[in-house]
Amino acid sequence: MCDEDSLREMVREFYQTLFTKEDGVEQRRRLQGNFPIIEHGQLDLLAGPVKDDEIQIALFGMKPYKAPGPDGYQPFFFQSQWQVIGPTVCRYIRGIFEGDSKLADISHSHQV
């Protein structure tokens, strides 16, 4: 199975059968029971507002020199300047979760 046509056929068959029925049962049902169940209390916490300390923990959990985000900055910039920009970053991220801010706006610039 080294030639291109054989590989192409193998990929086609894989994706064709990925979500088709097998013995009357959809394959995605195989995933049932393989994930932990989220209790109602935990679900309420997940659906609650994002807290500033959660944002900071997530940011500082990133490796500093990972690929830049959509704004063009690496995590190192935000980590090293947290004392100055932390409150603004948190306000912006909370706004995204609350539907007030648009992630697409982050890379817009105004030319004069």
C-alpha cells in the first residue's frame, strides 16, 4: 500500500465509514461511557462568569515563547507586562465570554 492511489482509497474508505451505521448502531455511540459525567454543580461553575485569576492562571500556564496569537504577541509579552496590562486583558477576555467583545477586533488597526 505504498502507491498514491492505494493511500487515497484507504483515506476515502476511512472517512466514508467514520460516521456511517455499523450493525444498526452509529459509530459515535462507541464514545458513550468513555468520558466522565459532569455533575450539575460542576456544570454551573463552568457556565459561570470567567474570573480574573482563572485568566491569569491560564496565561501563565502557557510556555512563554509559543507561537504568537492572533494579536501577534507571544505569551511572554502578556506574562512580563501583567502588572500593567492584566486588568485590561481580563476585561477584554471577560467581554468575549459575555458577548461584548469580538475576538476579530483584536487584530484591527486604525491607519491615519
